[in-house]
Amino acid sequence: MKLPDDDRTLSPHTGLTRDHWGATADGLLDSAWRHASPDQAFLDLPGRPSRSGVRSDGLEGYARTFLAAAFRTAHGDDPHNWLERYAAGLIAGTAGEWPAITDVGQPMVESASVALGLRLTKPWLWDKLSEAQQDRAEAWLREALRHVPAANNWYFFPYTVAAFLEAAGRGDDETAQAKSRAMELLQGWYRGDGWYSDGDGRAFDHYNGWALHLYPALDAHLSNEPITTHLKEHLASFHLLFGADGAPIYFGRSLTYRFAAASAVALGAVTGETPLRPGHSRHLISTTLQYFLRNDALEDGLLSLGWHGPHEATLQPYSGPASPYWASKAFVCLLAGPDHPLWTAPEESQDEDLTLALPGPGFLIQRHNGVTRLHNHGSDHVRPFEGEYATEDDPLYSRFAYSTSTGPTSAKNPADNHISLVVRGRRSVRRRIHPLGARHNWAASWHRPVFDAHQPMVPGLRIESVTAVWDDQELRIHRVIGAPPGTRAELTGWATDLPSPLLAIRGWTGVEWQTAPQGTAFATTAKVPTLTADVEGTVTLAAVAVLNGTVEDADWDARVDEILKATLDAQTGTS
């Protein structure tokens, strides 16, 4: 991919400007279009198929790259004639080539990208179609309003289709209902601090930024209406979830979308709904783009299925060859024209160390020396109607800590940043998380240890946990309640090749090292520090973990008592 020369005057940290973003979009589109079908309705990118099949995957290739092309050309500048190709593909696809939109089917997802692309490029694409071509496109898109979405951010796919149809003068009661239903659900999913759960329950992840905030906020912006999604409040904490090198926090599903993580930051800058200065916003989105371009995200010019390069454990069954192109959402920054402060303000870097507790999602954010850690005491991705089974353990949500420089070990390897109980040879996992509060420098939660399907629960058994931090130090306290005789407790630390000790403070008696042969998204193999103890009844266990550092000399036993008192006071309302 050929990019312009760096501009170190305007962007002293990254060298990137609006021209670099435009050139990146062009480079990605050029590589993807080498795999177009003869009628241009599908972009059949190479790679493993998704569970939806190759026709759906080809539609995904068209739709998600169309989003990049639409942001690239939204000001009418289309030197590579991208829109001519997408118009041809739309005409062929909606004439019967594209798979139909059904209940909870992948084409519904892609209909939103098609609709948003058409809305952004309406004067140069949609308005040039014949009435019959427009009618066929509308007929295909409208099926998104008539079928059932998945019970989460998917409701914003028919919402986005409806928003386009209204912008094209084709709105009616059906489009109004689709929009109001999505916004009604969104209000119910709000948990505070600018964070929404992705559906009923407690699923907080990158879908907050690239879906739950992006679709309604962008619609409001394009409609010249107020933005009502707490975007500014969300960005006040979310912008901290990036490392100094631009890496987003490695946490939650769909991480192969990579620099889509920066889309909410870009949208905040475009709309003005942000607490960040324009130069800070540009530095953040540009370091994120640069991070992935420098870390082998591209293979033959295509975004691969993975994180840096290909990485199977990053993926989900719905991931197909074109799935990574939801990264196109980051090009929402191009809606800011060349004279917008996002592009004209000097680039600013802000990498100060800090700690932030977020009671809404149950997060504790810890930034130190350019690396962000996210201590998770509130996001589990377990829907309210689901049972808790060890076979459903998801390393992308169940671990106590995540960072911008490490990834969790895979499901079949020893779990990092985790406490497990071994009862009669069966090892527990953490599924549903019950928050107990987050204040100042700590966050707490409890969970029921879940075992295999033969006996998912042990009666009366639970673990109360709290993480407290000082600088780069992490105090991890676990109170095991109701452990039957013969129970073995195991605590693990960071899975990384960096020096990352795990030091016993209270209750732990054994020290081991385990190997994770599948490694992480950041390392081909990894060692996992492990503490062990035999426990029975109610036992308090405590340890200190440090990522890429050393344990400081402190009265850690006294800090254990201090934090336990603080969490108890918070729960009883005495503080």
C-alpha cells in the first residue's frame, strides 16, 4: 500500500494526515476489488468461509468495503470511480443475486452497511439509478424491517436501513417503527458512565463504540438532529482503552475488526460530541490505524482474519474472509472535510498514567507506562435466559484482566488472569458476573464457579473478588465461600513473555508455571504464572500481579485489609 510522505509538522507523532486515511481506504479497496465477481455484486475474498456460507460472505465483502468507499467519497471526491463499481454491484445484487434477508441472518447485518453507504453517497449513486432499480434495491433492503434481528445491537441494522429510506423520501410507518423500537431498546440497555449493554444482561465491549453509539449518533448527525446516546460521556472513559502504541484493549468478541475500535473516537470528533481536543482525537485514531498497518494486519493487501496477522482464537463462527472489513467504520473520520479541526489542529499525545473506576459496566481502568489494563468485574456476555455451563466459557469475557499488550489464552489452554477451583478433578470457570461496586482504585464482583455439564454447580459455593490498583501494581483478593473438602484453588497471572510476576500475599501456598502452547494474539506461546492452595469452607486469598514490572515493597497485607473494608463499606453504604 502506497501512502503519502509523512507530515511531521502537522502530525509530529504519527506523521499521518487526512490524505493518509484516504490513501489507506483506496489501498484496501483496490486489493479487495481484485476478488470481485464478474457482475460486481460479490467480493469473494480468500479465506475460511463463515457459518453463513460463501454467498453471504461475498455479500459481506461488497457491503463492508462499500462502507469504506462511501466514507471515502462522501464529499463527492471519487478519483478511482469506486461508486460506479458499487452501483453496478447493487443493481445486480438486488436483481436476485444477493441472498435474501431472513430472521437473524447475516444478510441483515450487511443491509445496514449497504444502506449507510447509499445514504452517504446519495447524490452520486442512488439518485443516478432508474426508478425501477431504486424500487428493487428498496425491496431487498425493506426485508430487514420485516424480519427478526438478534437480541442485541442487531436492532440497529433495520434502524439504519429505515434511516436511509427516510432520507431517500421513502419513509413510512414501517421505517418509523423500526427506528423507534431500536431507540427504545437502547434506552433500556443503558447502564451508566456512557456504556450500554449489548442486549439484555451485561455485555460491554467494543460494540458500544462501533455499533450502539455509531449508528444512532451518525444518523442524528446526518439528519441535523441532537445526538442523544451519551457519546461524549462514553468517550471520556473509552478513549483510555488504547495503549500509547495505538493498540485497542484486547477484550470482547469481533476483535478481527481491528481499527474499527477507533470509529467512536472519530465520530465524536466529526460531530463535536467528544471531551477530546481535535488533535488528541486525530492522534488516537491515527496511532490505532498505524498500529495495525505496522503489525502485519494485511496479507497481499487484504485484512486477514486475526489481530496482528492471522489468529484463529480471535475469531468467532460468524467470522468470514470479509468480516475484518468492519474496520471500514473507522473511515467515518473522512466525513470531516479537509478544513475540519480534526485535520487542521496539531496532533496531540496524551499518555498520562491514571486509574478510573466505572460502576456502570463494572470496569477498573489502569493506565501505566503506555499500557492500559482493563479489570473486568461487570461484563460477561451471558444472556439473562441462558444457563451457566463450563463448555460455554469465553476467554474474551471471563478473565479478570485484559490489556493493550497481551491477549487471553485460548479456551483449551490454561486460563490467564483467572481464579479456578478444582473439585474432584473438575476445574471451574467464571460465567455470569455479579458486580459489587467500583470506586476510586478498586472494582469488585462475585460469581458462582461453574463446572462441566455433569454437575455445573456445587451448592453454596461462590467466589467474591476485588481488584485494587496502585500505579502498575494489581492487588487481587478472592474470598472463597462454601468450598467442599478436597478443593484446590488456582490463581493465574498475565500470559506473556514480559516479566510479569504473581506474588502470594495471603492464603496461597504453592507456585507453578503453566505453558499455553497456543499462545495469544500477541505471542506464539506463553507462560502463565500460577499460585495454588488447598481450601475448605470460607477462605480469603490475596496476591499481587504486575504486567511488565516488579512487585513494589509495600505492606500488602495491610492493603488487603484496607481494600476489604472499603468494599464492605461501599456495599453497606457506610462510606
